Amino acid sequence: MKLKNKDECTGCGLCSNVCPAECIKMERDSEGFYYPFVNQKICVVCGRCEKYCYNTVTNPPKEVHVYAAYNKDLIRRLKASSGGIFELLSREVLSRQGVVFGVKMDGLEAIHTYVETLEDLDLLLGSKYMQSDVGRSYQQVKEFLQEGRWVLFSGTPCQVDALLKFLGEKPECLLTVDFICHGISSPKVFEKYIDENVELNGNPTQICFRDKTEGWNDFSIAMITEKGQYYRKNMHEDVYLQSFLKNMNLRRSCFNCVFRTVARVSDLTLGDFWGCENIWKDWMENKGYSLIFVQNEKGKKFWNSIQNGIISREVDLEKVLAYNQSMLISPWDKYSRDLFFKMIRKETIADSIKKVEKNEKGREKKGRKRKGLRGEIWCVYN
């Protein structure tokens, strides 16, 4: 196997999971992102990795119903990143003696894993702002399905797509949930952020990337260290959140993501209902609201199964997309992203952000159109 174009690889781990010789390992590159590395000595040249690696995304035209909702349980809602819908879907699957796959923090790493009990479900709740290692999750999903058990698999759109390609079908007992993805950030940048954070006393043992102490709109990163210290900074102050929100620490494939569509292969798509206060004046609580895109009949059945635990309304798709552009639009400035990763080799994250932004302003001035419409900005880099 040879990686044809690094910019197109999402690090979904599909090639590693389908390899019969187990010669493909997902390992970090110099930027900290997972890519497939092949042990040529044991490769049997079967071609399965190249066959399964996606070239196109199958998203047939279909009717998608869009809803806004939040969990009636305020405590659970505040614990969630948005409105607390994922937890209710997970509880429904667990009530059927099923298994829920998602991402948990293992030290400073985000890993895909599964839980079988309500007691362990909290491990999977909340956003993890970094790329997860899927490991052998696709194989484990298949094994549980062969046992006749219900499985909920949640992940990025590319991970859900990879799972379905791995299975080759959509089993009746599988519920797939993806989300409106801003992009995936580098685990290596997060580790650097922890190393540089002079305010931290010890390594974090608990990490919340979407703490709502200051509200949902101005979320924070909050951590508890091994020495019992509580640390929190909001999105405007914390340099790691800033590097993520400014698109600087994202994977290269996120800048030309082919999965940013409304109609998807998943059963349900979840996301934050940004702009809800501009659509409904009575939805202005700063506690978190969710968007739910019901993609098919199975998704509809599960959506109906959790109605007793939520407050929900159907919402107009066009109004939603006006405030949630990550559903359809990729970040555009790959040059600044590359410059950031170049700078953090020697600079701190904070200094790298400042220098990249200074460079952006310089590029805007150089790219200003000298003739024609006054004030129009042209970027000299594509």
C-alpha cells in the first residue's frame, strides 16, 4: 500500500482494520496526526487496503428531517457539550443490552472504545477536541453484531463512513451517529499545550473540553490534575481552544473534507444549534441546544424512542445552515495552518498563534486589489 495523497487521508483507520496480515499500523506523523504505516516485510500485497479506502462518498439524495432539542434533565444537559441528546440515544441502546462506541480520554490521548453499562457511559460524553485512535473498533463492532447485540457507533463522519465500508452493509441492529464536524486537531499540539501550561500543577486526570461554567456560548476547557488542582479557562483565553477555533491545529484533510453534506450515510447526525436565539426568541438559555438530522427510517425510530426525555421542535433546514456552516463548508486557509505547525516546532502555541495572525494581516494587505472595488480583499494564497 502507498498513501496516494496525504491531504486526502482522514486517518479513519479503515485500511488498518481490513488488513488480513495486520501489517498496517496507524502511527503519528511529525504533526501528531494518525496515518497508516505499512510493514512491507509482512505485507501479502492483497490490495484490500486500497480497495476499501474510499474514493467517493455515497450520499444519495434523500429527504432529511431536522429537529432542535434539549434534554429535560438539566444536570445531564449541563454535563453535555450541547443539548444532551447523545446520552439519551446511548441509554436506549444500553437498555436493549447493547453496546455503545465512542471516544474517551486515556491520559492525554483520545481513543475509541465501547461501554456496556450506564455506570461507564459518562466516559464517552462530551466533545474531545483532538483526533481519536480508532484501534480495532470496526472489528469489535462486527463481533458484537454477529452476537446479535445492538450497537451504537458514534464518530466523525469519515469514521462512520469507514465503519459501513468495513461491514459492507447496514445491519439492522447497528445505529450510526455522526456529528457536524469542525475538524480534528492534533494530539501532539494538545500534549505541547499541557507541557507549556505553567498554571497546571501536575498532569490532568480529568479533562472537559466543553465546560459550561460560563455558559454554552462561551464554553471553557476544564481539568483536574493528579494533585487535585482545578483548572479552567474559557474559549477566548485558552490557547489550545483558540488554535482549534481558528483552524490552525486541524488535520490537512479537514480543509477539503468530502463529508460536509446534509444527507449522510449515518442514521442520525448531531450538532450544536448555533443561532437558535435568532430563530426562536424563547430559546435563549445559555445551557446548550442540539440539532438532530434524522437521516433515515431507523434514525426516525430511535429519535421517536427518546421523546419523553426531551423538549424538541422541527426546524427549517435553510435557517439552520445559515448559522452552522461547518455542515457544508470546510476551513479555507491551509497556508496559515501549515505555518502554525511550522512555527510550533520552536515557538510556544501562544506565540505561534500571534505570529500566524500577524502574517495573515500582512497577506491581506499584499493581496488587496489595487484596481476595481474599493476595499475588496484578495488572498494571495489558495
